[in-house]
Amino acid sequence: MTDFHYKVEKKDTCTTVFLRGDLVNDVKPSFESLEALFETRELIFDCEALGKINSIGVRHWLMFLDRISKAHEFRFRSCREGFMDTATMIPGFTRNRPIESFYTNIACASCSNEKSVLVKVKKKKAVKPDPVTCEKCGNNMETSENFDDHIANLAV
């Protein structure tokens, strides 16, 4: 049995779906039960707590998105690195829907300390995160990501 769960919060005309756990082999029943809970046209998938993703999980995910895309508008936020890697490798993983924010790794060039930071997207351009000071040595941490290219690969 998979370790995949969700929590649904409806607020006015939008439903936020908090996804938790792994997107792997046996997620299909979870998606079917989740689909029945959608009462609004607008959906936000919060992907902050998503873990592993495998090929069978991707297949079920894509079928799920195809089913809901006729009746719902949706977007993604707080997408972890694994989600973003999969979205970059698999065309249509987000079904060309917007990504509001995603996590990326930053590193300290002095001591190699790493940290994950949330990057917001505005008008299909990633907003570079504020400078982060390394907790170990006090120097600035940086990312090697070219945010505009990263988002351009996923933007409609």
C-alpha cells in the first residue's frame, strides 16, 4: 500500500489539495476518491509534501489530470525538486498548467552547505530568492539555476 495522502480545503471558489507522500504504483484509488471531493472549478495542488515519483505513479497522475481538466482549472504551488525534475523530463506532466512556486537547492561556495528555498513565479518568470546567508560560515549562498529557462520549459 502506498504512502500517499491528501487533505482538501475549500475556500470560497477555490479548493486547495495538499498532496503528501509518494506518487508511486498504487495511487490510482487515491486519485479516484480525491476526484469525488472537488466542489469548485478552481483547484490548487500544493506539492510541498510530495515524495518519490515513479513511472507508474506518473501514468496514474497524468490520467487523473486528464480526467479533471475538462471540469476544472488547476495550478501547482510549492513544488519540490523531484516534482520539478519530473515535470522537466516528462512533457505534459503538469498538463501545461501554471506553477506558482517551486523549491530549488542553493549552496554555499565556501563550505558546500546546501539548503532548499522556495522560489515564486510571477508572469511566467521566476523571482530570484532573496540572498540567503549560510548558517555554517556566514557567506552568501547561491543557486546554479537559470530560473527563466527553468520556468520557460514549463510555461504555456
